[in-house]
Amino acid sequence: MSASATPDYELVPQVSIWRVFVRNRASVAGAVILAALIALALLGPFAIPYDPHSTGAGEVMEPPNAAHWFGTDELGRDVLSRVGIGVGTSLLVGLVAAVIATSIAVFVGSVAGYYGGVIDDLLMRGTEVFQVIPRFFLAILLVAFFGANVFNIILAIGVLSWPEIARIVRAEFLSLKTRQFVSAARVAGAGTGEVIFREILPNAMGPVVVNATLQVGQAMLLEAGLSYLGLGDPSQISLGLMLYQSQEIMRSAWWATAFPGLFIFLAVLSANLAGDGLNDIFNPRARGR
């Protein structure tokens, strides 16, 4: 590809991606916390001190101590062990739902932005319909109708979370499809699919990746909200389900809700902070400093 066909962002002097990322200390902290939570999710089933389902792990509503660092709940179950499993379930919901939402958004946004015209109008009107419907309440209806299991929860959250990213993808395509490197690819004989997937889409993925990271936290919050209302999968321990099951003892055993809530807060915050760091990486001005 000739210099005239080079994307604009490649003309900015480049620095190490790692140097760009570490300049934002909050993003580094978020990435470290998120990595620790992922490690907990992966190693939790092998490292937890007690069976998370066992009702005889300790005394009922035992406060945090040397034997039970996070205390026990109303059935004597070890809260730390349940958190170790619940983090994995909540992260799984967040990650898979974000992948589903991003996949739908990339397809809708790329088709709308590339073709424009009537196709663009139809797809964007459909996107606006999804945007004006309250996502949380529609998720409640979908889960209540199809059943409260992890698969249905992930699917409902993913299907309802794509409009924002789709509009971002569309805007990127509208901007990039008129650039010189796209025209050069067409002149070289590239077909429509090649132009979309090899030329435009890779250059539009920066904002998409950043927003997908933010979708992970939003999906976790949505799952926690559904579980807190009793619409979580009762067969799978999640942080939201722990909050739901401990509502009645919230005042007498604060630790039963405080620790699951803390880990939800850390997961969502760390995902958002890591997303800020990714935004710096994909931002040409940040890379050029």
C-alpha cells in the first residue's frame, strides 16, 4: 500500500503501547484488579476453603474471623468460598454478553455505515427502537418468559446491549469509507467483503474494543440487578444471587451482602478503568505524545 493510502492514524508518531497504558495509573490499577478477579474466577474452584453449597461450614451468621475470612451466611455457608465461585459466574455473564452485544453491533453498524441510504435508515430506526425501550425492564420480561438460567440471562443482556456500539461502528464506517486507503483498495480490485473486513473494520475497532470493555461492567450490573430481584439462575452462584439470598439478614449480618457487593463494585470499576486505558492506546493523540 502506498504512503498516500495509509490510514491517517498511522501518520502519528508511535510509542510503545505499554508506555501509553502505564501513563494512566488509574487504568493500570484497574487492569491489575481485573486480572486478579479473573485469576480468582479461574482458580477459585480449586482454592476455596469450603464447599460453597455446604450448610455446615460454620456457625450461622458467624462474623469474619480466622476460620471464615468473610464470615458465614444465614445457612452457615462460607461467604468467601461463595464469592470465589460467584465472581466467575458474574464475569462469565459480563464477558459473554459483551461479546454477543459487540458482534451484533459490528454487523449492524458496519452494514448501515458502509451501504448508507435506505439500508442505513432501516437499521438505524430499528436501533433507535431498542434504545428507547428500558433495557432493564425488557430484560426482566425476557428472563421471566424464557426462564431464569445463565444462558437466557446472557442472551437477554447481549441482545439488549448492542445499540450504543452499533451507532459508534456506523459513525466510524461513515468516516473511514471515504478515506484514501479505502479508495486505493477498491482501485486494486478489492471486493465489498474485503473492503469492509480487511480495510475499514480493523481501523474502526478502537472505539469498539473500548466500548465492549465498558459493556462488561454494564452486563455484570444488569445480571446483579436481575438476580437481586430473584430472576437469577438459582443453580449457579453469582454475586447478584448472593445479594438476593442475603436480603433478610442484611442488618444482622452485614458481611453477607457487603463482600459480594464489594466485588461487584471492584469488577465494574476495574473494567471501566481498563477501558479508559484502552481508549488511550487507540487514541492517536495519546500514542503520539
